[in-house]
Amino acid sequence: MRIRTVIALACAVAVIVPATNSEAQKRVRWKMQSAFGSQVPVLGTSGVAFTKVVDSITEGRFNIKFEEPGALVPALECFDAASKGSVESCWTTPGYHTGKLGKAVSFFTAVPFGPSFGEFQAWKRFGNGNKLRAELYSPHGVIAIDNFCISPETSGWFRSEIPNVEAMKGMKMRFFGLGALVMQKLGVSTQLLSGADIFPALEKGVIDATEFSMPITDIKYGFYQVAKYNYFPGWHQQTSCNEILINQKVFDALPAHYQKLIETAADANMVRAYAETEATNPAALTEMQQKHGVHVMRWADSELAKFEKAWVEVVKEESAADPAFKKIADDYLAFRKQYRVWGQAQAMKSTYLE
């Protein structure tokens, strides 16, 4: 009886005694402030999916809580929060950090007249893109891992037809990243607003026009209710890649297998998200036309040439003014020049049938 009693007591103690330090370390709880709402197609939903993958693989031992935009910090201000460690991570995009890191950081989201998904990731991963981003981020105690990329965006929502680039001069327009520098060059007054802030600004006339993302995303925000003219192609963002931004000390404190899990889950999420945008945008564009009366417009080649000319001038001017911009731009352009031999050799039109 005594032996049985000892065994019973031992079992009871095993149940109520807290986990050992090594066991406790296996349980990780993060907050991830998102720049995109959880219901926003791909931009937000992919963030939720990412947290579920990490939670599932670790059977709940590594839990990342998706926080809605503004829940902890304003949607466009998460960089400082991650840097200080007040949040462990952010679901965001490099182009939202220009106020902290300067204009050059936008190269890591998207580049006007830039590359396809494959070429962009080639520069980032096998060229110097990610290394250059790390150089900008490291002094602030944060690291970044690409987490999702998306299809080409639209180049703008307007209230009326735009006959040419010159007609936009004097407009107030929400615009993002390096493309905003091009629009400013063309006489457009730009501001950077988070997704949730765009519709009210457009509806109230605070801005005259906007760009944000792809049909599958823009339809969710309802821009078509105010602006019925949607222009293509998205010359400013042919593909856009985003990141999970993580406090360096927090990441370093993770067990090695959790670090690898974050990287692997982000890779898987990136491929899936890009494929989802390619699969869902056709139907969204059709719905906007047929159900909501949106006029799908396309810039003439002569107008696209004006945008491109302005972009070339922006690169020259910003490179002269900012060494960081010049360093990143030079590296990016050198990679594109090398890639062009392959890219042009394999380039095809969508059809060759008359």
C-alpha cells in the first residue's frame, strides 16, 4: 500500500508541478501587428493563414496572435514598435518604413517598370537585395523575411476618364512607394494612407484618386463606389513583396528549429499567396465590370513611356541626393541588366495568332 501511495503522490505532483525551464521555453507567445485587416483578401488573410500554420505545426507551442491594424500601433508605424520590442513582429511591407529609413527602402516592396515575381525574388535571394535590406534594418535591431508576394496592381482609381498623363497634374492622390515619386514628378500631390483610411478620404474628397492593390483586394475596399475608372497596367508595382518584420533579440531567442519554421512557413505562404492572387483576380475584375459598372481602362503605350521617362529621372535625382538610394538602385539595375539576356531570350507575347 505504501508503494502504491508513493506512486500516486508522484503522479499527482507531476501533474501540478509547473513545466521545467526547458519545457517552458518551447512555448512561445508573440503578438504580430498587421498593416492589413484580417478580412482583406490575401494581404490580411495570408497573415492569418501564416499564424495558423505555425500554431498547427508546433501543436500550439508557438502561438502568434494576429493583431488588426491599429490594435497595438498605427498600421504604418510598426517598424519602431518592433525595433523597441513592444511588439515581437509585424505583418507589413518595406515601403511603409520610408519615414524611418528613407525612400530607398521601397525598392524591397516593388519597383516601377520592375521585374516579375521570379526576377524580383532572384535579385532578393540570389543577388544582393535581401543583404541590402538587412543593412538598413540591422542598426534598428530588426530582421525581415519575405512572407507574401502578389500579382501586378492597378495603377489607379479615378472619378472620370484620364485622357493623358498631363491631365493628372494638380490631383491629390493616394500613392505608394517609388511610384509616388514618379507621380510627384508628374505634378501629382501624393499621400500614403493605409488601406482602411483610403475610402473615407476618397469619399470626402480629401483625395481625388487612389491606387492601392489588385482587383481582388480593391473590390473589398469598395473604391468603385466613388471612382468608376480603373487604370491598367500597374506600371509602378508589377509584383509586390511584403515581409514579416521581427525584433532581432526576440528572433535570436527562439530555438533554432522555430527560427527555421518561421522561414519555411513564410516561403510556403509567399508561393501560395502569389498563386491565390493569380487565381482570383480575373473573376474580381470581371465582377467589377459587370456588377459594379467599373470602366477598365488601359494607358496607351505613349503614356506609359511618359511614366517611364519620369521614373528614369527620379532614379537619377534621388541617387544624386541619397547614397543609400544610389547603392540599392545601382545594384538592382546591374542585376536587371545581367538578367535581361535571359529574360529577353525567353520573352513571349500572350498570343501569336492573328
